[in-house]
Amino acid sequence: MVDIDRKMDLLRQRVASLSIKAETIEAAERIVKANRMVSKIVEPLRKEWLNDMITHPNAGEFRLAASDPDGHFLRWIDLRSRRPYHVTRRTVASVGEKYGTDTASKLSIVVWPQEIAWAQRMRLDPNPFTATKSALFLRETLNNPSKTFSAMADIYSDAIMRVGYTDSPVQDLSAAEIRFATELPEFAPLFQRYAARAYADTLKNMTRDQVEKLAQRAAAEENEDRRLVAAEGIARAAQRSPMRRSVSTIRTAIAFKLDSNTTFLLESAFIRKVEAGEVDIEPGQRTADAGFLRLIADPAQRDAVLSMENLPSTAAYMDTWEIAHLNASFLDQLPPSYTPLACGKAQLGSWQEAVVTGKRPCPYDAVSDLGFFLLGA
């Protein structure tokens, strides 16, 4: 049997195999800042990654991390910093040991996201004390989600034993519904019980004016977060249905003497600006078409954006061989807005010939370029 000293040596070796370079820490700080977290969170997250890898139930994940710790950590921290209130499986397992696996699973998968959403929503509460406590809870949780999750587990285990809590229709709502719904049934979220105790002394020592200022800051943070959520949704929608494939967008681009490839580059840059929060997006806004059309119509802005945009890799778009071999099935993939353009096999063939013979540049987006072709550009 391997003695405890030898096992400790082996553990130290495993930890050493996950060492990362100073420049990796600097790169991680840039990543978390881009994901709207403060750089000081990198060290706690590095320890979380280290513990996750050492105790990972899949030994292959540890070997993968040990083979390239710097690269693995940067990929991990990018994903992790996009989920700021994530609770480690070790914490969930600890709660499971105390209250049972089913309770821990329900809390982590369903209730915890709901409670975070309640706290986010209630940063906009008209009661300044409620808004401030919500913001304090989120701030504490951001710094140490495992601590507040474990405390919430105690509150949850008590709540499910009381009449009425599990019967509320709110229990069936998603986190997004809780956060963004216009109206919700009356409900007392569990985080308020935690906040009432945890921040009682802090709030007791504040003046009403101080609390109101904190509440204003909390509301501003929530509104800014909502704008960024809307921006992320718009960016995802644009990836599914690119604006450059809209007939109205194509007509506008043609009017300003732009071709499909230039429009492609403009949209790529524009969507990155949307994701970065550099384009004014209001909560609830579903598209950024108007902003993109304004960019197309502004020569100075267009030139500034295009001067910073890299060309896409040739591997990212069809080459002339692929375009030459497109058939009628390609027409079935065209957006519904193309229907009035009545594109048939003959028009498709004319466009293919123009591209293959070099009369048109090889397009970054074949669907978009076909639309330009059909509209006479």
C-alpha cells in the first residue's frame, strides 16, 4: 500500500505539472476584463482551475491540462469568466453530502440561477434598501460564489419544508423570465433572507442618502448589463441571419457603391462593436439593423472601421471550385426576402460564371453576393 507521504509527493507533482507562466496570468487578466470581470479575480480563478483539474472525475481532463497548462487555463478562464456566478462541483457535492444529492442538484441547476436573476432584477427595485441589498449580494457572490451558495443551501433546505414555497408558480419560470418579465407573481426570493442578515450592520451604519446613491448605482449596473445582454442576443441573431443578406441592406449598400465583400467586412466589424458594448443598444432591442445602415451611409465611419478589419481566412469561404459546383439545392437555402428576386437556375448559372471567370471577386459570403448580383451590382 502506498503510504501517505508518497501520496503527498505525487500530489505535489500533479500540482507542479499545472504551473503556468507569468505572461499567461497577464493574458488571463485581459480575458477577464474583456468578459467584464476585474483582473484581481484571476488568482482565485487560477486556484479554482487548479482544484478542478486535480479533482476532476475524468482523468483525461487532467492529462489534457497538464500537457498544455497555459493554453488550457486560458481557454478555461475565458469560459469561466463568462459565467461569473458559477459554483464548483466540489461545492455542490458538499451540499449534497449535507442535504442529499437531489436537493443539491435542484438548487444548483434550477434555484441558484433563479435567485441570481431575482437579485439582478431587484437592483431596479424602487425601494433603495432592496436595490442595495441585491447589489451587495451579487457583488459578494461574484467574489465567492461557493460561500453564498453554501449559505443559500441552508436557507433553501428550510424553505422547502414550509408550506407554499414550492407551490409558487414562480418556481416554473426560467432565470431569463424572472429577470426580464414585465410583471411577476408576488414572491419572496431566498437571497433576501441571506441579505437581510448579511448586510444588516452595513446598512445600519449608512445614511438614507448613502443608501439611495448605492441604489442608483445598482440600477445603473443592471441597466448596463441589460444593454449588454441585448447586444449579445443581437450578435447571435446576426450570426444566424446576417444583415448583409437582407435585401433592404443590399439595396442600401449598392446605393453607396459597396460590393458584397466590403459589406461583409463592415458587418463583421460592426457586430464586434455591438458585442463590446460600443454600439448603443437598448434593453429589449432585437436587431441593430438601423445602426448598421447608418454605418453603411457614413463614409468616414466606414473607412475607419474597414482600416482596422482583417480579411477573413480563405478557409472561411467558398473557393471558385465550390461555387462552380453549386446546384439548385443552393437556391433552397436563400433567405425568404430573396423570393421576389425570382432567382432560378439561369440566374444562378450567370452568377457562377461571373465569379468563376473572374468578372466578380470570389465572395466571402456566396448567399449575400448572389443577392448583390440579382439586384444588379
